Amino acid sequence: MTDKIIPPIAPPEEKKDTSELPAIGRYRQLATRWRAVMAVLTAAASLLAINQIFALGFFIDYTMLDGRYLYLITGLMLSMVFITFPSNKNNLTFVPWYDKVIIGLVAVIFSYFAFNAERIILDAWEYAAPLEGIVLALITWVIILEAGRRAGGWPIFFIVLVLSLYPTYADKMPAVVAGIGMPIHDVAIFHVLGEESVFGVALNSFAMLVFGFILFGVSLQYTGGGPFFINLAFALLGHMRGGPAKVAIFSSGLMGSMSGGPITNVLTTGPLSIPAMQRVGFSRGYAAGVEACASTGGVLMPPIMGATAFVMASFLGVSYVTIAVAAIVPSVLYFFGLFVQIDAYAARNDLRGLPKPELPKLGAVFKEGWYFIAVFVILTVMLVYMQREATAPFIATAALLIINQFTSHRMDLKKFMLMVAATGRLMAELAGILAAIGLIVGALAVTGMAGTLANDLVYLAGDNTLVLLIMGAITSFVLGIGMTVTAAYIFLAIVLAPALINAGLDPLAAHMFIMYWGMLSFITPPVALAAFAAASVAQVSAMRAGWEAMRLGAIIYFIPFFFVFNPALLLQGDISEAVLLISTALLGVALLSAGLQGYLIGFGRLGEGRIGLFGRGLVCVSGLTLAAPSGGMLGYSQAMLLSISAVLLIGGMGIAIMQRRQQSAAAN
């Protein structure tokens, strides 16, 4: 181990240029000319988005139709999918001839659609397209399926294939899932030339809102934002009890909010945080679990929250700020639970922090990276006070890049091209997945199945809302396996959210519920993708990392039920009620964390052996009872919940005291 735990503040691109290394993972290793093509396509897409979002009119007062803009920018990004992602492991280092053919087809087809954008709308091609429109729509459908497979994997491909074809066989299905049947050519033009399928809410939100935040997130990382936040976390928390694990929570939470991807986040911060955790005594499995939970929770953390928050805002017809504000309390409860568990575990096992001389100085960290905080302030002010959700990230990105040029870490052309390449890869990945998921949305819309499924779920649950929530949680979890958070959310927002809302739940709470449960598959075995990624960094069994992550993140399995029971936890309604519920929830989370780790701060160990486990279980239930919101759907008063929690807590602590006396008597 070197004297320094982490590298000095420096942008990640100052390391060895990995673009010259052999291809690994899911991205294709590109030759110089293909990297140049990607740079040109990324720049073109970015300029197109800036022109449309800022209404610049190409500086010649030419206003482009939104439909034409969507065709052009989607064509650019689909082309990038077939450059970036290989069809199989045999073409990881080159672009084969058939990908060049597909790229050419994409260019021709989407240019044709863009040229005819006005005719497509005025002549309603969505319902009656000319022959060439039908043929091109069918080809586009196939291309989007393949783009979804490359960007999202086989699970997305098979789900999208079956459901996008659903209108062609919906009338032949059993009555409970039957829908309106359509010939395949009508389905194709609805998917590609309509406004409710491929170019519906998902891709529209991406092109009009999420695009700028992708630029901002990548710019933060490639101007040194990642190392800055990691260094800041080490300077603030590295010396504390269990310090490196607390650093992982802080840094991974911030990085996850920027990247919006749990796995990407694990692979970014994990190589620094996991070895530091191991050094002070955390086991490999526990360290991997901490990193997986922290990275996954970052997706839920304002101000950015990845792409999902913007899609949710579009579904609900509210501002992004409304979603971000609602996410504050649940994310605080989750990260507070992680923090308390780590502190309890460190206290129980006497794990100290890192020596202060090895840690970066707080003053030096701020001196080197103060402008990252300044840019975050600019972004927050523009989002919250000025309500400029679409333009805020572009202005924040411009400010960041300009300020960066006057620091010791200013970006040269080589670094800038690396940033452009990373931006292009992320754009391609999201666009490929969202275009494919749009096919599902369109299929359910055109057959009327979205409403039918919602009504069927309500019917199966009867009048029991809790049963409906449990069914929804299981459905969300299963669909979250192997899919991105955004992809799973979009599907669930169409199928499941209406059922929850029809049952009388608050719409915002219902949508937040399915987003949380769709995300939980990242830390829950058997397919805990974030935990498995952390396990590869920690060099430990994937399942061990998964179970540790599941235990550490236990509170997140209950938080969605809490805010559905009483939306005051989403800061909806009366502020005084929200303050009371948040206070009891924090205390309850602390007790639950103590029970899970076997150590109550201020009291000590909570017992050993089977009897000790029973006592710890009482403390866990005490915490859950106290954290559960009074009033609302649950119906119990705060006094009753406090009384039950106190009785259970006294019982758990009593067992621990009894064991201590027995051990003391045996020792004497």
C-alpha cells in the first residue's frame, strides 16, 4: 500500500490512455478514424440539442419541428450504437461490414423521415403511411430491436420483441389479456411514425431534458469531479471510525447522482474505496456490499438522479424540481441507515479510521476543486429558483469547462476528445435502450392493454391495498432484473402505476414506489448486478457480496411502503406532520440499523447466540415500528407506534443486559 490512499486531485483522463489498450467489457475498441466519426456524431448531436433546447433557430431564425429534431438526433445516436457496441465478442476491435450497412440504412431512413416530418404529421402517416413509409418503418423496427440488444443486453431484446409484436396477436390472447389486433404494417407505422411509441415520453424526455445532464455528468468526471469528491470524502470522513466505508457512502452517493448508473458508479469509486475499507479491517464481502449499496443509492439522490427522474416528471406532468424535492427524505433515510450501520459495525469490531497524515487536507482539496461546488450551486439555483430544467445543465457545463481552463487541470485537446468519446458512448447506450423500451410503451398503448392490466391487478388484489403494493413490489423487482433503472421504470409506469393510483394512492408516491423497487434488483440476489460488480473489484464471491449488500440496504425495502402509506415523507402536504414523521423515521432507522449490526450506539453490544439474535430481532422490529408513518393509510396514531416500539426496544435491550450479567457472573 502506498503512503497515499487516493491519488492527488486530477482528472481521470490524465491516467494512461485506455483507448489504446485491448478491448474489454461491452464497448468496442475503435480505430482512430472511427473515434473521429464518433466525435463528429457526438458533436453534431450536442449542437442539434443546444439549438433546439435554446431555440437558437440555427442563428438564421429557422425553427425546426420537434418531430424533425427527434428523427435527426435519434438517427445520429442509433448510428453511434452500432459503432460503439459490438454484435458479439468476435468484433470487439473493428466495425464489421454489416454494421456499416446498418449505419448507412439508419442515415438514409432517418434523413427521409426528417425530410418528410411535416407530411408525417399533416397526412397522419401514423395511421395511413405510403408504401415506402411502411417499408422503412418495418426496417427501423428491426434496427431498434438490435440497438436495444446491443445497448441493454438480451433480456431487453426478448422482452421488447415479444411485447412490441403484441398488437399483432393481442386479439388471439385469452380474454383477461386480450387487446385490439392489428396487421404488422399498421403496428410498424404506429411504432415509428407516431408520437406514443419510439418517439414517445421516454425518447422525448431524453432529447429535451436528459441530454444536457449527460453532458454535465461526463464533464464533471473528465474535469476531475470524481477525484475531487472522493478526496473531499476522505478529508472529511477518512479518519473517523470505519472511515473508508463512510467515505464510500459519501463519494459514491455523489458520483451516482451524476452518473445515474449503479454499475458504472461501482467501477468508478470502488477501486479506491474498497481497498481502503479492507485496509482498516472490513472484510472483502462487507466492503463490496457497502460500495454496492452506496452506488445504487446514488440513483435516488438529488439533484441529478440520472435519467429516471426526468422521465417520471414527464409521466406525471410535473416539474423535475417536484421529483427532486420528493426524493430528498427517502434518500436521506437510506444513506442515514447505511451510515449508522457502518458506524455500528465498526464500533462492534473496533475498526478505526485511516491515519490523518495519509489523508488529503480539507483546505487543499477545496483550493484545488472549489469550482465543482460553485458549479453545483449554479445548477441548483437554475433548477430550483429559475425553473430552467432544460437549459440549466448546459449553462452549468459551459461554466465548468470555462473555469477549468483557468486551473492547473485545464483540458487540452486530447482530454477533450476523451470526454467527447465518453459522452458519445453514454448517449448511444441510453438512446438504444430508450428507443427499444418505447416500443413496449407503444404496443401497450395501441392495444389498450395498459388500462386492462391495471384493472386486472386491482381486481386480483380486491380491496386490499397492501396486497396490491406487495404484488407491485414483486413485479417491479422481477422486471428490474437485468434492466436499467430507467427502462424498468418506464415499463412499470405504463403497466403498474395506473393500478396503484386507481387504488387510491398518491400518484407521485406510486411512481416513486415502482422506481425504488425496480432499482432494488441491483443489490438483491440472485441477480444483484451492482453487488456483483463490487465483488469483482473486491475479489470476493459474488453471492457473498450480494447478501451483504442486501443486509446493509435492508431499510430500502421498507422506505417505499412508508412513503406510500403517508406521502408526507415525500414532503407532500402539511410541513409540521412531515417534520414529525421524518424525526421518528430517523430514530427508527437508527434502531433498525443497530439491530441488524448487533450494536446500539450509546448502549453497546446487543447480545450473542440465538437468544441474542432474538433480542436483535426485537430491536429491528422496534425500529421499523417507529419508522412507520402514523396516520395516512396505516391508520395508527403516533402514540400507539411509539408505545409498541418502546416495549420492543426494552425487550431487546433487556435480553442484552441479561446476557451481559450472565457473562460477568461466569467470568467471576
